[in-house]
Amino acid sequence: MRNQIKQQLGPIIVCALIAAAVLLAFVPHSQAQNAPATAAPTGQASFSVLDVNQDGAIDKKEAAASAAVAKVFDVADANKDGVLSPEEYAKAATAK
């Protein structure tokens, strides 16, 4: 009886492990792992949320989603390239 149960459960367990491995392979990594370490002040969207196209920069169109970021965009864009880098965003986010 025990051997019969083991024989029936063996393929089921193997299939379950394979299915779990396949699912994990296709699940995108958490954005938190890829997001820059930039803490946004209360009420301000995080860098990864604003960077809609995930190109590593926030342009004016993306910044418009946050009134706080849009308001300081031109000042925060220190090198005047038209986008906020993670570093520029972090500096602006921590500025008083």
C-alpha cells in the first residue's frame, strides 16, 4: 500500500516542482530590486513608479504624474539634459 502511494505521488511531486520552477523563471524580478535606492518624501511617487518606460530616467512627461516632482523638475535636472537621473531625483527628494 505504501509503495503504491509513493509510486502515485512521485510523478505528481515532480510535475509540481517543474511547474513551480517554470513559473518562477517567467516571473519578473521585483521592481524593488531594480529600483534605485531613492526614498521619496510622503506623498511623492517613487522613482520606479514615475519612470513608466523603465529607461532609468524621468522625463517631463513622466514627472507630470507627480505634482511635487513636476514643480521642481527644472531645478532638479542639474545637468539640464531634460531628464532626471536616479541621483538627481534622490537629491531633489531629500532637499528641504
